[in-house]
Amino acid sequence: MSETAAEKTADADADAGKELSQETNTSKLLETDEAVREDDELANIVTAEEYLMSKDIVLLEYEKQMFLDLVHADGLLVCAKGLSYERALVHILKAYSDAGNLILIINGSDWEEQYYKSKMEAKYVHEVANTATERERVYLEGGLQFISTRILVVDLLKQRIPIELITGIVVLRAHTIIESCQEAFALRLYRQRNKTGFVKAFSNSPEAFTIGYSHIERTMRNLFVKQLYIWPRFHATVRGALKPWQAQTIELHVPLSQHMTSIQTHILDIMNFLVREIKRINRNVDMEAVTVENCVTKKFHKILQAQLDCIWHQLNSQTKLIVADLKILRSLMISTMYHDAVSAYALMKRYRSTEYALSNSGWTLLDAAEQVFKLSKQRVYNGQQEFEPEPCPKWQALTELLTQDISHKSHRQEQPKVLILCQDARTCYQLKQYLTQGGPRFLLQQALHHEVPVGNLSDNYARESQSIAAGTAAATSKVDHPNSGAAAVEASQPAAAGIDELAQLLSETDAEAQHFEESYMLTMSQPSLSQEKQPKVDPNTSIFETIPELEQFDVTAALEAASHRKQPYVCLQTFKTEREGSMALEHILEKLQPHHVVMYNTNVTAIRQLEVFEARRCLPPAERMKVYFLIHARTVEEQSYLTSLRREKAAFELIIETKSKMVVPEYQDGKTDEAFVLYKSYDDEPGDNAQSRQAGGQKQPQGQKETPKVIVDMREFRSDLPCLIHKRGLEVLPLTISIGDYILTPEVCVERKSISDLIGSLNSGRLYNQCVQMQRHYAKPILLIEFDQNKPFHLQGKFMLSQQTAATNADIVQKLQLLTLHFPRLRLIWSPSPYATAQLFEELKLGKPEPDPCQAVALGSEEPVAGEQLQYNSGIHDFLLRLPGVHTRNVHGLLRKGGSLRQLLLRTQTELSEMLQSQECGKLLYDILHVAHLPEKDEVAGSTALLAAGKQFGAGSHNRFRKAAVEARRGRR
């Protein structure tokens, strides 16, 4: 029976396996048929317009026009922040997604790469392989390739990628493309050998194109595009797409406290004084960008850097101090406006020290500065010097908005969803702590965290400490601390006991405060507040609690957890995050679908993202979300927002005007060879011009010369120099070499050092070893010291190389002098910029033979180089070269026949002369090995020479030398 049962069981398993395999095969066939059907549908689509009419294409009107413009022609698209060209680009990539196409996406950030990969089909997106062989295979598979530009440049130079088969290149963040960057290098290599592929560039930073002269034209020239597409917010198509679906907006003007208003006024007065002072000192310098309005904006430091970097070494010390103080005053203004009173006071205290007073421009001595320090302290302590910090003005307005307005208007909904947007993670953490713990408790935490002396607490904060102590006793009793409840606060000593208990409580909170999250999910812990009979809410009490599901960043799980409790929930979110960038807001809007959005801080990009999100939903007016703006009217916050709008509008007007006057050559797209006319033709000799005039302009027939080559170390592709070398018409050979960075000729080896790298190499001794290797294997070693093109090419002070150096590196020049003494054949070249270096390399190669790649790779490695039969100990080799009579021409014969140092000492002068092939060299070597060399009597005079000799030779000095020194001293007496 058992055998029969086993047979039946086996038959049943076999039948089940057959059915399962049939089902699997059927599902695979269905999936394959569906994929083939989709491919056939896409194959039948002939035009871009038909693609937009296909299913699942949801784009706004202006996004459709972006898609059509970029599909029909190559070009650069510049759109306003928040209008999100990303969706149009996603559909462009989908339209080209095919195994027969190879699309390269370059210059994207990590979050952009992750975003586009999530929107594409996995079968068309290929990860970049680590090895060169794997990358060659992946390139041939087609699809979409997100690749770093440094790897792409090397693969293009080594022809690992089929350049002729590249369908096109998509360039993100096009405003960062300059002539010397790696992206421009890759595009030049691509266009030289591929005349049919496309180049499509995108940018959402119009202000970046206003910096410098003809920035937009130079960018288009580097991108090899002729078309420029401009999409500002005031574009008619954009207004027509967004205006019918505008969300309900409510602007709430929150007044500043009297102390905050006074502090803002005094800081602006100080800024105004410093701006007038810096313009008075530098009357001949263009200081148009240095205004009080610009001083309070976010990009003030970038404006200053772009304007003053090139003349920084010409400015006096007072101007540099004023520039630094303007940045500090801006940080004080931001801390006053956005941070709590305790944090702002702690920051103010740093700049009231004696050390800072002696190192600033003198603004701390002004009456306005004294008022700033005084008012900041009054925001924390009351008239009796008791600890009673004032809450942020927006806290009360936010509490009333969440508990009264939103709850009353949303009582018919089961779950009102509120999204609060903040400018940074610190503000996000501040609101989370305030909503979950209450204002007084959070301010006490900040006081202990910033080491602000609390002293005596006022009555309100004493009562808060009592409640905190009671909560601490109840919480800590669960973790085997039975005596913690006995330390409850007594009525007679509320302050001291409360602080002790609070310090014990905050031992864990301090560690948490060091790490700010970019998103928090809260739910209301008092659902009764949403009823019609609502009591007045105390702003000092906490009415929210966190949702632990969001710790894993799972918004869906957090929403489900809140829905089970039938409670409203609040999401705190920054405008952009580190993981998702500016697309984080779009992601949370799609996941959360909020009913209310509270703009705790103002941001142009976020406001437009809300407009675009509402336009995509196409809801009736009653169902659209309500947007609340909490803004301090007629303050620095409002002015900063208006300034950002004005700047963007002015930038677009400049770009539009530039486009109307722009002259675009027909060959700018690179599809003809005219775009690659280089600086110099290497088929001509230097004297051809004179010969051509004598011969009527006709040149003598000459053989075709090869393009000059420069061997470049693979690690050097992080710099701009290889790109500029190639732009001057030299062929770049990327190789992994162990000696030098650039090999120009068989005799010339160049080690390139930036200022910071030079200092580090000199201090660590690495440069000495590099020079030893270069001098050993090359006849003309060169140390190239390259300055930044945006920094002054100037020796600061007596020893300083540039402003990048510090006082601790004051001996750099002495170390360079020692380097030249140790290596007489080493040449130093000072270059003001990579452009000058590229020109210098070109001139150094004129009329010189080309370097051998195989020999350059073999030098310095374990393998013997061609033509070198013997390998010697490098230490012995260098020691012998330092002996008199030994030089590079005879050292190899001495190494070959000398044996060892002991044997060398036993040789006669005649034998040494035969080894060195010179009677004079043999005598010099024999004398240094066998004859005692003593200084002349006139060289030994006085006690100074005796002391120097004692230090040099010590107690065991030669007796004859000591006798001569004593005789010289007696003769002096």
C-alpha cells in the first residue's frame, strides 16, 4: 500500500508540475505578446504629434509644446523654476527608448538620475559597468545610459564606445556647461565623429545665464545647438495652462514682535553703513552688486565671489573684513527671522567676544550693534532677568490655523490632510518639536543645547518644568529608575528642581537635536478639537504626536496608520530634500493629495509646483486644495521673495533680448567640419607664410604630418587641462602611468600641481619621491604649478603663493628652493590658468618627437623597459650620482663593473679611471674615497667656525682638524 501511495503522490506531483509549468509558460507568452503589441503600437507611431495622442500621455499644454520643440530640433531649453521640464523630458526619453537606440544622459545629479530611472522601463535602462570590457558590451545593447562624464570622455578617447552609433546625448543642468568642463569635451568628441545624432540640453536656472559676458551664446556654442527655447512663468501658453486651475490662496500677514522689528531695523542700518563704507574705500571698483537688498538674499555670497574673486588680492584688509561682516550680518538676520529666540541669542553671543571685536571691521562698536545685542537678550530674559523667551510669531498663527480654521472647514471630511512646507530641515525640526512638545519645553531644550544660562525661571516656565518633571518621573519609572519620581518639583523650589529634571530628560534629546530630518508625519492627539464647540487652545500645550511609520519614509503606511485612528494628520516637509531634490515636493503631493498646504516659508519654486500639481488634477473649485501663506509683511522675508521674482524676470528679459540679437553661425551645430577649425594648422611650417608670399600663395607639397600627441594620466581627467589640450588640436592619449601626469616628448615629463596640492605634496614628502622618479627616467622633468583661472596669479606677502595658503605654509618657497637644489635638472613652470598651460604644452612640442605610449606605461613599473637590460637598486644609483666624478653617462658602467661598495674601495685609481672612462673622473672618485678632505686655514677662523665644526663633526672629529682649529684660535689671540 505504501508503494502504491507513493506512486500516486509522485504522479500527482508530476501533474501539478506540468500544470504549473504550463501556467508559467502561458503567462510568459501573454507578457511577451503584450510587450510585442506595445512595441508594434510605438512602431506605428510616425510623428511626435501621434505619440502625444496615444494613451497614458498626460501633459499640460506648455509641456506638450516643450516636447514637440525638442523632438523636432536640437536645442537648449531654459524654463522658469517650478515649471518642471522633467515630464517633457521623460516622454522624450520614452519616445527614444528602444534597443536600437543608444541615448546618453550626462551632467545629472544623483536624485535626477534616480527620478528618470524610476519613470523608464527597466529593460531600456542599463547600469554603468565597472570594467572597460563590460562597458563595451553594455554600449552595444543600446537603451538609456546614465554615465559620469569622466568615464565617458575616456571611453570616447579610447574608442570603447561606437561613436557613430550614438543616437543622441541629453545634457541636464546646461547652465553649468563651460568651455573647459568635461561635458563640453565629451560633446566635442561626439560631434567630431557623429554628424547625425542629436543634442538636447535643459536648464531651469535663468539667472545663471546672466553672469559673465555672452554666457548664453557661449553655452550654446559648447553644446553644439542652434535653437534656444525660453519658457518663463509669464509665457502666454504657461499662463493659459495654469490660470484656469488656480488653487485657493489665503495670505496671512503675521506681525513681528517689537523686539524683532527693532533688531531687523538695526541690522539693516549696520548693513547700510558697511555698504557705503566699502564703496567709499573702493571708488575704482565696480560695486554695483553690493547693495543692502542683495545682502539679505540667498545668493549674496555667490554674487560677491563672482565679482571680487579676480581682484581679491588688490583689495585692502578693511574691504575684506567688511565683506566677511556682511555675510555674518546676513546670518544674524536669518537667525532672528526664522530661528527661535534662544538659538538667535546664542548666535549673537558668539560675536560679542573680545577676539571677534579685534578681528572685524568695527561694526560691533556701533550704537546699532549694541542695541542688537541688548534686544536679543531681552527676547530671552524678562525685566527681572528671569528666563522667559518669547515664542516665534508664526507659532501662534500656525496653531490657530491648524486647530481652528482648518478643523472647522474640514469637519465634514473624514481625514483632513495638511502639508506644511519649510525652507530647511532645521525649521522642519523646530516645528515638529513645537507641535509635539509645546513651545516652552522646546525653548528650554534649546537653552540647554546651546549652553545658554537659564538661571531663574519665570512663573510660566516654572509650571512647565513641573509638568515636564512629572512626565519624566512617569516615563523613567518604566526603565528601572524608581527614585526618579521622588525628585518631583516642590512648589517652594520650582526653578532649580525643574532644571535638574529637565537636564536629565534632555540627555537623550540633545543627541536627537543634532540630526535634522527633512520630513515628519504628525497626527492630532486631541480629536475633540475638531468639534464645533471648541475651547481656546493654549499655544504652550502639545496637541500632536508623531507617526512612527514615517521613520522608514513610507508615506503610504503612515497614511494608513492615521486612517485607522480616524484622525487628521499633518506632514512637515522641506521644499527639497537631499535624496529627491526639488522633485520631493511633487512626490509628496502625489502621495499625500493634501487638502490644505501651509507655506511656513516662501519659495518661488514650491509655489509654482503647487500650481502645476493643481492644474494636472483638473478639479472643480470646491475640491481644490487651499494654500495658506504665513508671511511677515514689509520685512526682509517679503523683500527677499520679491527680489527673487524680480531677478528671474530680469534674467528672462535679458535672455529674450539676447535671443533677438543673437547671431548663430550655420555650422554651430557641429554637423560640418567648419565648427572644428582649431587654433593652428599643424600641416604648416613656421616659415610657410613667408614662403607663400614669395611663391604667390602656393605651398610646396609636403607629406602629411601626424597630429601631435600628449600622454595624459587617467587621474588627470578630473581637471580641465585635458579638455583644453584637445581643443588646441593636440591628440590626447589616456593611459595609466606611474611617473608624471603628462608626457609631451620622450624627454619631457610634466607633474602638474595646483596650489593646494603643491602644499600638501611638499609637506608630506610625496613631491620629492615624484621628482626622484621623473629625474631618473626623463632628461627634462618639469614641475608645473598651476593657478586657478578665477583666482589672482599673484604672490601674496613675502612667502605666500596665493590667498589659498595659510600662515602655517609660510615656508613653501624655502621648500621649493630645496627641491631645485636637490634636483638641478628639474624645471619649474608657473601657469596662471589651464588655458595658458595648454598653450605652453603646444609650444613645448613644436619640432619634437612624439612620446611612446608603451614606454611611458612601462617606466616605473616592475617590468623592464625596452632598451634597458639591467635593473639596479635605485638607492645605490642615486648615491653614486652624488659622488664626484660620477654622472649619468658613466654611472651604468660603474654599477656594472664596480661590484659592491667594499670592492669599490679596494680599486686603484687606474681601475676607477677605466670604469669611468676618464682619468679626471677616476681621480675625483679616488680622492673622495681615500683622501681626508680638510678645510683651509682661512676657512677656520674664530669660535663661530669651531662651534659649527663641533656641531657638524661631533666629539669624534678628526684630530688634525681639531688641531688646526686650535692653532687658528691661538693665532687670533
